Amino acid sequence: MSATIPAEALLAAAEQFGTPLYVYQAETIARQFHQLETAFTGHPTRFFYACKALSNQTVLRHLRGLGAGLDCVSLNEVKLGLHAGFAPENILFTPNSVTFEEIVAAKDLGVHLNIDNISMLERFGTTYGGSYPVCIRLNPHIEAGGNYKISTGHIDSKFGISIHQMRHLERVVKSTGLNVKGLHMHTGSEIKDVDVFLRALEVLFDAARRFPDLEFLDLGSGFKVPYKPGDVATDMAELGLRVTAAFAEFEQEYGRPLQAWFEPGKYLVSEAGFLLVRVAVVKQTPATVFAGVDSGFNHLIRPMFYDSYHTISNLSHPEGPERVYTVVGNICETDTFAWDRRLPEVHEGDLLAFHNAGAYGFEMSSSFNSRVRPAEVLLENGELRQIRRRQTFEDLLAGQE
Ligand SMILES: *Cc1c(COP(=O)(O)O)cnc(C)c1O
């Protein structure tokens, strides 16, 4: 169990707001953001929070206050960012498989555009020439990341423009007069090996040699945070030093300064979040002991979707003798949060906390089985504040005939 878990506050939150419940610690988000800032003080660097990890307005405003920009993958995310007070110049639109109309709509909102398809670049250049700057998303074909579903750099990936198409890309840029001011790549998620980022950066430098007017190079994200005991996180201090040194050297050759941009999602919010659930039943079968909780993969899909491991704390009985449980949800198909997990003895009514639930937790939740989505609560300066109410039965009916 993590030493830093705010057990008292979590127990109070469940008491006050009920379960299942998402709780986010504002200070943890700030700590993570400052860690990034500190690691990259040696080079002009900007951090655009990838808000697909967790897009609650209060969380967005918190990150804006810390000095983050925003990375958005849909037009609605851009609009949520503007609504949370982000200036358009601090928003980056990095979509995939969207229509030209969506790209134009983002342009009309004044945000940075990251285009990842030659046909769209050609159309954009033909329509607007160099009047609106663009960033180009490249695919370096670097295999990395914790899971195929979240790995984006491989050869079969739909993301970015292949670095093997550079000649074609150059021709499109020259013939349309596109104003290319940034190059981008995002190789995947959960990359713990600093060397992978440095290799990606070398590929970006190589591509940058063909574009003389760049202002920034965007390395995307993929920073890893610890999920299970013994997990290694991306070594930010080392990454910061090596990226800084690499930029300094390349700028000499390139002849003008280049900002470094990053788009961290998970790194900023994963550890800040807990999903609190109540044990509904303890069921002994011939094969195993199930702890069945009042939530399911409709609220936290990562274990079923990515085989992710989430540490579980028994907040009601933290000191009990350990026993082995399969922790399951209430959805009517296989719905397992944890297999064969050692937990302090679990009783019906106990409050459990899933750790690392800040990123891709609430955000990927649904009302499958007509079970409502949980409420969200912010824990800040020791105080609890509901930042999204629990859905209701009326919400399920809303918009229907
Ligand atoms: C998902 C995504 C991110 C964030 O990834 P994390 O692993 O959550 O840090 C950043 N950039 C782009 C383009 C993404 O699609």
C-alpha cells in the first residue's frame, strides 16, 4: 500500500458523497507538473496536458493555473479547454482520422494545428497556403509502450505521416507554400526507457533539417508512472538533462532556437486519482473468493481493456490478516478488476480504493448496464469538493423520445 494515500480524506469522501466515487488530489497533480518543469529548466519547454486522460473542468482550470497548455484530440476537447479559460495559443489540436471540416473549425478557433495525414496537409495548403501555421505529426516507427492498444509508433499504426514519406511530404509543403512551424511525434504510452525518447528526438532532428523555419519540436508523451510495487517510472531528471543537451547541440547546427513541447496525460493525473468502491458481497466458490464491488468496468475499464494493474487498499480494515481475492464488478459479463490479489481481509460493506485511477478512469466510463457514472470530488488543501455530480436515472432518460 502506498504510504502517501490520504486514507482519512477518502473515508470521509465516501461517507459524504457515496460510492462509487472518483477522488482527485490537487496537490499530486501540482507535484507532477512541477517535477516536469524542474526537469526541463535547462531548455525552453512547454507542457500541453493531454486532456483525454481526464477532462473535468475543475482539473483543467487547476492545470491552467499551474501553467500548463492543453493537448486536444477532438473539437469538443478544444471547446472544453476554451471554456476552462485556456487561451487558443495554449491549445494544441492533435486529432487523427478527422474530416477537413474539423481541422478548419479548429483553425477558426485559433488553436495550434497538428496535422497527421498528407491528404489533409495538401488540402490545407491548397486552401490557406502559408497563412496559418501548422505542425506536422510524423511517425518514427519506433516500437514502444506498455501495450499494443496504446502503442502508436509501429509500422501498422494509423498515426502520423511515415518518416519514409519525407520526400512526398516535402513536395506537398513546397508546392502549397505551407508554413510549417513544428514537427511532432508521439510514440505511445508507458515508455520507461529514456533512450526511446532520445531516439525519437534524433529522428525529429533528422526531419527538422528539411524544414528551416521551425519554432518547436513536439515529443508527445508516453511518460510512465508506477502502477504496481516495483514499477519504474520514466526518469524525468535524466530525460530532462539529456533532452536539454541534445537540443543545445542540434540548435548549433540548425541555426535558430527550438522550443521543446510535450503532451503529458497520465504523468500528470494518474497517481492523483482514486476510485472508491464499496464491497457488496464476498462470495466463496469452490475455486476462489470473490470480492464483488458496487462498480464495474463501466467505471474503470483499464484492467479489462489494457490488463492494467491497480493497487487496491482496504480502507475499512487496513490491518486485517491478508487473504487472496478476485475483485470483480457488477457488470453482466466478465468484469474483473484484479485476479488473485492479496488484500487485508475483506468484509461486506468495506470501502476499497483503486489507485492510479486519475488517468483514463472516469474519462472512459459509461453507463453500460444502465448504471450511472460516478461523481467526481477534488481533494485540495485537505478539503473535499464535488466537481461533478453523480448521474441520475433522469440523466439516463435525457434526450430520448
Ligand atoms: C494520448 C496522447 C497523449 C498522452 O499520453 P499519456 O500516455 O497519457 O501521457 C499525448 N499526445 C497524444 C497525441 C496522445 O494521443
